[in-house]
Amino acid sequence: MARSAEKRGKDETAAAEKKVKATGKPAAGARGGITAPVTPSEDLAEIVGKDDLPRSEVVKKVWEYIKKHDLQDAKDRRQINGDDKLQKIFGKKSVSMFEMNKHLSAHLTAKKD
């Protein structure tokens, strides 16, 4: 019988904790790419907040904002019709969901260690 995703996650967490205790070194998790914390610009912070967040969380919060304010085009749901806040980020009135991340990345700064 296959393990559930939850069970697999618990097993991996237990294994990582065991390794940390054995070696005395902190766990080396993936903190690059989409999981690395980024700092939003002032314009983007109006939507997602000022705290450093992983890029995936930024995208999630932008989508929550879009859905909360009903900014998807009624005929073509792939198009996002920006309000005043989103137009500052996108630089234009309407963008496709596929080009949204390109515009977001211009408003994100990687956190320097």
C-alpha cells in the first residue's frame, strides 16, 4: 500500500530531525529559487505586505487580490484587468496570467545574506 503524502512528509521530517541530532549541523533545506525570500517594492507591498516572502507566496497573494477584487476578464479569464494598484506593477491596463510573473519579478528584490 502506498504512503499518503502526509505520511511521507512526516517521515521525511523525522529523518531530517534525526540527521540534525546526529551531525549537529542545521538541516540543509532548499531555500533558493521560488522558496527564497524576496523583498517587494513599495507598489507591490500595497498588495502583498512589506514583509519578505518567498516568491510563491507573493504570487499567491497577488492572485488572492485579483480574485477578491474580481479583476479577471469576464470573457477571457486568462486576462487580468488591472486596477490602479496593479497598473503600477504591470505598467499597463491588462496583462495575461502568463506574463504576470514577468512584471512581478521587476518589483521583487532578492534578499542578500
